[in-house]
Amino acid sequence: MPSTFLAAATSDATAVAPVWLPLVMQLATALIGGSIAATFISHLQASAEKRRERYAEAVACLVGWVEYPYRVRRRVNDERKWLNRGD
């Protein structure tokens, strides 16, 4: 019995692959490549968004420091409720 399987396996060594196999391989490659590209682009967008948020926070802090002397000099009232205002 095993010799029949061996003979069948050796005689099919010259068999041609099915016609649909290259198409399936190309489709699988395209899908995997597309998903990798989409993940990479998404990562780039997320890192750009984080960078934008950090720059905005830094600029807000710097503007606050630049405006601080002006706000102290121009304040109209020394009452506690006016000094604690955040705007």
C-alpha cells in the first residue's frame, strides 16, 4: 500500500499548479501589503497628532508667561476673586 502512494507522489512531480493559484497569491499579497501600509499611515498620523497637541500646550504655556507681567501690571482690582481668575 505505501508503495502506491509513493508512486503516485513521484508521478505527479511534473504536475502544473492550478490556474487560480497565482491569482489567489497576488490577492493575498495585496491584502497583506495594504493592511501593513494602512497601519503605517495610521501610526504616522497618530504621532503627528501627538506632536501637534504637545506644541499647542507648549505655546499656551509660553504665551501665559509672556502675558504674565502685562496682566499683573494692568489688573484693575486686588480682590481675591479677581486674582484667582484663570482667563
